[in-house]
Amino acid sequence: MTVMKRILLIMLCSVFALSMTYAQEVKKSTKETVVFYVKNMECANCVKKIEKNIAFEKGVTDLKCDLPAKIVTVTYNKDKTTDAKLIDAFKKIGYDAERKTETNKSSKS
């Protein structure tokens, strides 16, 4: 292999590696974590039902339930879903969810 071909191969590999790194950074930036207050989440069966259904909604990458606080923390890809779609998904399985913000955090906890 000639020196010129080696240099070209190294350059192509570098460009590929940089583009992969950029793609990963773009993917990271499209994720959002939101906390929902679920008023009628009252037992372990409620948690199981939420985990079984909401975790598999399009775009959801992580889900954690806190039964005593009645909150569900959802991490999702903003390109694939929205808070409103997730709230609708909660409604479909019989739960009233609302996005928990700093202002309603103390009144709902």
C-alpha cells in the first residue's frame, strides 16, 4: 500500500470516527427527562401496570416509579414523543398524570 493510500485511509477513518461521535452527541441532546405526578397510582399493581405499558411507548428510554411519592420519572427521545402523548398514554391505561414542575412540586408531594 502506498503512502498516499495510507494517508487517505487514515483520514477516512478519522472522519468516520468524528461523525460517529457527533451522531452520539446529537442523540444525547434529543433526550428529556420529565417527572409526572400520578394521583391515582396507589399500589404495587399500579406500578406494574405503568411499567408494563408506559415503558414501551414510542421514544421512552427509561422509566422509574416512586409509589410513596406517586411520581413517575420518564426519560424519552423528544424526536419520537412528547409530554402530551405520554399523558395520553397514562390516560389510556386509567391513570391521571400531570407534569410535575417546581411550582407544583411542594403542593403535590
